[in-house]
Amino acid sequence: MSYVSYYANGLLGMSVVFVSTLATSMRIFDGFTDPIIGWFIDHTKGRFGKFRPFLVVGNLLLIVSMLLMYKTTHLVPEAIRIPYFVVVYALYIIGYTVQGTVTTSAQTLLTNDPKQRPVYGFFTGFFMLFMQTGFMYLISNYLVPKYGSMSFQFFDELLAWVIVIALIMMVCAWIAIAPKDKPEFYENMVTKENEKVGFKVYWEVLKHNRALQMLIISESSDKLAMSIAGNSIVGVMLFGIIIGDFEVMGRLSVITMIPNIILLVFGILKARTAGQKHIYVLSTWLCTAIQVAILLIFCLGDPTQIDLKSFSFMNVSFLLLYILSNGIRNIGSNMMIPMMADCTDYEVYRSGHYVPGLIATVYSFVDKLISSFAATIVGIFVAILGYTNTVPQVGDELTTGIFVVTMLLYNGMPILGWVISIVAMKFYPLTGEKMKEIEDHIVKVKEANASEVK
């Protein structure tokens, strides 16, 4: 869905401002559906567990909505095309919410060991990095050259790749979580009086869980900034116009994949001993410094010399900084989901309530609400440049306006987001020592509840 703006604008003829505003509206809608799905998860105890039914339903909704969007929207009469597109987009958002909630909330079942939990971050980061790198290379070095542009045939083949891989990942996730997605693994976490949770409990969690509050502020600011910097339009302006060679983006993704994995492994290993908070804050400081250096290189050097075909100063410096930036950023971003699991355990420790669905969806709600403005912000800046009825294309003439806007969106926004994160983390209470204390507490609660059942 990262390229939906190119489909809607380039093939359906919808304006850039409309598409970016719709993307913002849908992300806000996505945020409001999160607490609803979270409530259902917290109150689900079925034959197939608490999480697996939502895993399947979410994936099916995603597949159906993508097929409808990319295969049928252009066939719908123009008079109802926009309403149809909006409805299908909303269906996709619901599926994304259902699937995403399982991803963020189910991990509490696997372990609450503070030394094991950072390993989640490694596998999340590894697979995300592998998929992002693979698709970036597939699009820029195979699909675009093959079809010449982002045409209907381009989206047909891209959709086939996405659906097949998504189904494989869903089956793997089902198999992985099945052994522990059983009542005996989550009912013993709480006492009988704390087992039932209503909306009053939800409000208490929001009001008193300081760890969740600070994590939300940190992640939402990061997510907004990185959603802006990673927007496909910004990528086209950076690589396709300023650097002047869009294929550099694909080559970078392949070159940086192994170094990114090495940096991620190093970060995860350090998080197991130093604690997730410490490594997250350290990685954020490093990312800020590196992004400032990238900004200086673009402003003081000649970006058109970046082609990754020689050992020139621009090639070597940009490649090294790009590797460090992406690798260290992956360390921090992949701390978030296990840190959210820490917030769930903290709530069990603080109040006795086990509400993984609530924690995941409240976090996701605020995160999506704030980061939803990414597409609108990019759309507004692009419109200011004069792109009101189209979007920047590879090979467009480089102007001062395009350069300034790209630097602001690609470098300035992440720097601002990371500064906000650093401030928020000063008030995040879950250090490595605190998580060890929480782990011991939960073990005692489980043992006490299990003995009562016997």
C-alpha cells in the first residue's frame, strides 16, 4: 500500500491532495478501530485460542481488499469510483488493524524474560529488513524497468508477490504461536477478581501506566517522522531527482542488507544485558548525529555524484552513513514491540490486569492518529512545489524548492522526531533492573494462582 498514491493518482486520475488527505483520514479511522479490536481480543477465549482467529481474519481482509482495490477500482463507473475506493480502503484498514493487533499483543505469551524478549526485536527486524529490501529491489530494479512505469500490469504482478508471501507468513505465525495460544498460558497471570476487565479498567490503564504513555509519545513522534522520510514520493525526489538515478535506491537496499542485520544483532545482544530502554535511547542519539551528517553531505557536496559505481568521496561517505543510519535505526524501531510487551507486564505488576489487547491497541491508536498526518504533510509540501494534479516523477528537473523540501522531509523530520523520543524516554520507568523485578513478580503470581486451582 506504500504505492497507493501512484495507483490512485497516476492510473485513476485522483488528485494528489485528495489521495494524501484520504490516506490521513483512513489512518485516523484505523486508530479508532484499534481499541475495538483490542477489546475483542481481551475478551476472546475460543477453541483456537485468543489470537489465532484474528490472525486469519486480518490476513483474509487484507488480501480481499487489495484484490478489490487494484483489480476492480478502475473498472467501476467514474461516478461512484471515489466512494468505492474509499470503502475498499476502509476494508483494508480494518484488516490491517486486526492483523497488526495480533502482531503487537500476542508476544506477551511467548516469554516475559527480559533477556529473551529483545530477541523478538531481532526476528522482527530481520524479516522486516529482508522484506523491505527485497521489495525495494524488486520494484526499482525489476518491475519498473520491466513495465516502464507503475502501470496496471506493474500493480498486478506486485500484488501477486505480496499475497503469496503474506499467506506464507500467516501460516508460519499460526504454527509458531499455536502451542502457547491456550488459556492456561494467560489465565494464571491474573487473579479471579482481576480477570474481568471493563472500560473503567481501560481508563485506569491509560491514566496510570507511565511506561505506556512515554512509549506512545516516543514511538508516535518517531513514526510520524519516519513515515514522512520513507514516503514513496520523498524517495522519488531524493533518488530519482536530486541524485538523478532511481536505481541507486534498489542497489542501496541490497548492499546495506547484511550490514543492517549485523548491526541489529549487535544491538539486540547489548539489549539483553543493558536493557531495552538503554539501547533504544543510545540508538536514537546515534541516529540523530548520523542524519545531521547526511544533511551536511547533501548540502555541501554534489549528490549527482552518488551512483555507487566508484570510490569517490560522495559515494563512500553517503554509503557508510546510509548503512549506519538504517542499521542503527532498525535497532531502535525493533525495540518497540518488545517494549510494548514490557508495558503489558508492567500493568500486570502494577494493577494485576492482563490486557495485551488494550495495551497494543491504545499504543497503536495514538501512534496511528499522529503518524496519519505523514501523507498529508508530504502532500501539502508537494502541492506547494506545484504538483497539484500529479506527483514528482523520476527524471523531473531539480529545482531549489525540490531540494529544500526533500532535505526537510528526509532529514529534518527524523531529527525532530528523535529529539522528542529522547526527551520522552527520560520519564520511561522500565529499566533492565525494573523488568527483572517485574518478571519475578509475575512468576510468583502464576505459581500462586496455579496452586489455588489445584
